Amino acid sequence: MSPAPPSRAEIVAAAQASIARGSKSFAAASQLFDRATRERAWLLYAWCRECDDLADGQEAGHDAQPVADPAARLARIRELTDKALAGQWTGDAAFDALKIVAEETAMPHRFAHDLIEGFALDAAGWFPRSEDDLLRYCYHVAGAVGCMMAVVMGVDPDDEATLDRACDLGMAFQLANIARDIEADDAMGRCYLPVDWLVEMDIPPGQHMKPPFRSRLVVCAKWLAEMAEAFEASARGGTPKLGFRSAWAVLAAAGIYGDIAREVADRGAHAWDHRAGTGKARKLMWIGRAFGQAMGRGRYRGVARPEGLWVRPGAVAEA
């Protein structure tokens, strides 16, 4: 006789512990949601975190290291995700969390599969040759999660325009991550700076962390920060479609996480002396500021998405 599956409350508790360990920024922003949305956000985060940790051989998003069996790890992620999306218990709390949130929100499965394709790129030793390659990668590992979070917050899965804005926020977060983690990624044998950028800055392949090229690397980090800021600004245009508390959380997260990219750019050559982050005081400031922004989010209604901003695969650009 098979053991009884864990209760929803047990899985939610495990998901809450996961976000508390893995991201203080997201954990703080999630407290602004109503209870149902907050729990579903935790459930989704737990699955994303577990997939990322499996793929990168890390613990709660920290201490990533090269893994000896990337193909096997990817296969496990695919197998358990497919099982969860088919409505089956997996015996793994993080994947059972996906089962619950997908069922409760009627989340399109394509977004989960899109995220896994991002892990597949890393498992294959992929690197971006162009800026478009970089942005496609950012979609797979973060923009797709933004779309999933929008559905968690009650956005109609057919509301492509709002999903575009949610994707934009995920893009902003990932570009900030890449700027912050250039040195950590290099230690993993990875580089997410497009080859075209390195050629333009006359940085030899694999040499971008060497001291002679630090001033040129600073320029690349600034480009990443500027791109992140553009996507962050666009994401705000989706908040009129959200309830107040969801808009408050989104706007707080945008500010809190946006500060990471801004800090990297402001530090210049010292950007990687220690890991950039947003302190408690700044988090509280953004939570307070986001309250006012959420109250006045109607001003974003009807504001067109910036022309020329990268559009996720399969989406139709806003008119």
C-alpha cells in the first residue's frame, strides 16, 4: 500500500522554508500578497528553486559547482515535472508543489517546459553569441517564470499583453543576476556575456575576469544594467491588470531586485568585490514606495510597451 501523499499545508510549509533560505528579496515581497496568492507564489518558487539547485549542484541558490552528470539531472527534472503536470504525486515536495499550483491556477504547461529548456542550455555548455541569444536565454530561465507568476496572481493565461509585461519583469531580474554573478559564473566555466559584446570590447574569450580587462567588463555590466532597467520599467505597465496587493508585491520586487543591477553599475570596477544585494533598509523603503505606486497604478493603464523592446517567443508585440 502506497503511503499517503503529504498534505497541502505540509508542502506549503516546505515551500515557505525554501523561499526563506533561497531569496530574502522574494520572501519579503511575497508577504505583500493575499494569503492564497502568497502560498501559490511560494509553491512555484519551491519548484523553480529545486530545479535550479538540481541543475547547478547548489543548495538554496548558493555555492553552485560544476556537476558530473548534467544530462541525468536534466532528465530527472523533466521526468518529475512531467509527472507533476500530469497531476501525479512525485514524492518530492518541490515537484509536488508544482502539481498543486498548476492545478489550482490552470497554469499553461508550456511555461514550465520553457523554463526547463533554459536548464538544458546550461547542461549543453551553451553560451550566447549575440544579444538576441542572451535575451532568449533570459526568457527561458526567468521570463517564463514571470509569466507563471502572473497566472498565479490571477492573470488570464490568454491575456498575452499582460503576460508580456510579466515576462519583462523576469527578464529584468535575470539580467541583474547575470551582471551580479559574472565572477561566480566564470568560476563555473560559464559566461553569459554575448560573444559580440566581448569582440566589441576587444576582450579575448575566457579572459573577461582578468585584471587588464576590468574597465571593459565594467562597460558590459553597465549594458546589462541598462537593459534590466528598460525591462523593469516596462513591467510596471502590467500592474493595472493586477489586484492591489499583487501590484504592491510586484512593484516592491521590481524595486528591490532592480537595486541589484543598479548597485553593480554604480560600483564600477569594484562590482564583484563582494556579492551585490539589497539591504534591509532599502527593502523596507521599496515596500513603502511600492505601496504608493500600487495605489496610483492606473497611470500605467494604456501606456504602450516600448517599441523595439525584445518580445518573448510566440508572443505578439503590443500595438
